[in-house]
Amino acid sequence: MTSLPFRTARISPIPPLLATFALLAFAPGIPLKAQSGGPSVGVEPGALQVAQLVQGDPLRRQYPDALPSLLRTVAERTTLHVDPFPVFIESFADPAMMRFPIVYVNHADRPDWTLSEEEVIALRRFLRRGGFIFIDAGITAEFLRGNAIFGQRHSFADWEVAPSVDRAFRQVIPAERFEKIPGDHDFFRSFYVGLPDASVLPEAIRDYVVNEKWPQGTYSTLALKVEGRPAVFAMPIIAMGWGRNEVGHWNNRISFRVREGAEGLAERLRVASFGGERTIARREDGLTDIIYSEEPGTPAWVEEPDGNWRLFRFYHSDEISDYAHRFYTQLGVNLFVWAMTP
């Protein structure tokens, strides 16, 4: 396996951006909640801890090994000193949230995104004091929203935040809306730059991955600004690419979805018999694709705004899965390095 290139992050132990949290997050003697699968975990001196919101039983959360696995990678490959065990909170109104500069939440781990008045007040205070929230699977295409599990298996996304998240944060910061993070944003260069070595991919899909799927190593990302600072990130699911088991193997296999065309295909698809769901997906350029799904949650073909039609093909192999895991891990490391860099 080819290892990923990386560079040393230029970061201070406690960045000024999050200095508001320093005394609270690292104060000794603060009891922490029990972690899943073991006793309470003490704070390693000077270690950054991350809170994870789970509305319900933490043992039933999405991708349970994902965040600890990523945090271990961050600690191993960067100069960030992070604790690999997240601390669980059940609500944004939990007073413990103010002890942590970063809150991670998988969209499906909060079935009800209706915020209480206490949560609205606490979130506004948290964000204005320099806190950062990452909402994984917070962007999904319309055809995936009928079932929360669909959004955990697909990286397919509209360039709009999930309606439930949009409504929630309109209460918190009414004057701001989620906006796209451009491909030249510092986030995509905070540690890793560009894609992993794509030569390991089968030639049939390499050009699509490099030029269309993840160009320059970017990924659909929306941000909500608070006082000019991007304080809430939402992305399609990336935790699927983080989790390793106790022997270091990836917990799940990832396939690639590729759009393919051929001579005469557009004409055939235009008149094809169809009995499934048709939805519209908003693109980064503001134009729209029309997605045809014969099976729920699975795109079959697409009518693109230039009049072209293409099929969706799904490719599976160890090389493809490993490449996807490397890329999603790269994004995750960039996320934490960027969030903690002044």
C-alpha cells in the first residue's frame, strides 16, 4: 500500500481562535462521561478533546469506530495532541458542550433536529465564543432523504444543506445561511493537498475520479459563518471512510459511483421506460441534474443540464475501497487541522 504524503502542520498547541475554550477544555478535575465499551476516560494532560452529539444510545451511533479512528490518525500524523475518545453529549443544551472547542455530529444520530429554546441559546453562545461544529452527512441529495440510512451509504449530494439542519440553524443565526466552500479554500490545503496517488485506480474510472468526482481533492462542503468565521461545516458522509477495527483493517468496503456515457446512449435513455423516482439535484455551478432512481436510494441514470444523459455505474475492488478510505481520512485530518489552526 502506498502511504499518503503529509507535511507538518504549522499550529500552536492552543490556537488563539479557540483560546476562549482553553481554560475550560483543559481544566483538571472535570469529570468526563463514560465512553462506550469501557470505564470513564481521564483527560491526558494538554490533550484536545472532541464532543460527539448522539441523541439516544451512543452504542447505536453511526460508524462507532469512525471518529476514534480518525482522531488517532490526527494524533499520529500531525502535531495536534488529541484524545482519541470523544465525549458524548445528548443535546446542544448540555452544559458540558462548552468544555470542548469542536462538536462532531452525524446527521442521522440526531433523528429530531427541532431545537429547544435552551439549545438555540446554548448553540449561539458556543459558536460566538469560537466553537466549531461539523455535521457529517449534513448534505444529501433529495432522493436520499426518505431514509436516513441512504445518506449513510452515499456521498451523492445537492449543494444545499439538509432542510432539517437549515431550519435549525436559522433559529440560531437568523442573518446567515449555509454557503459553499470553494475548491481553493484553505480547508482543502490545511494538511494534505490534492488527491492520493490515483495511479492505483483502474484506468476505466481514474479520469472520472480525478476530474469530476473529487477534482483537486475537494469535496462538497457548506459552511455557516458566525461573525465572519466559518463556524459550522456540513458535508456528505465521510465517516464511512474512517473506521478501523482492532487489528487495523477498515470496517467496511467502499465502492465508486461513476457516470458513464457511450455513443447513442443519450438517445436511448431519453425514451427509456422508467417506473421509479425522478428528482432534481442542485450542482455547484447552480445548474441542476435530473436523477432517475429505479430502486429507492440508488441512482440509475442522470439527465445533465447540457442535454447529455449518462448511466451510473458502481465499481468494486480492494484498490478502490482502499483509495476511498485514504481520501476520506485525508479530508478528516484536514478538517481538524484547519479547525484548530489560527
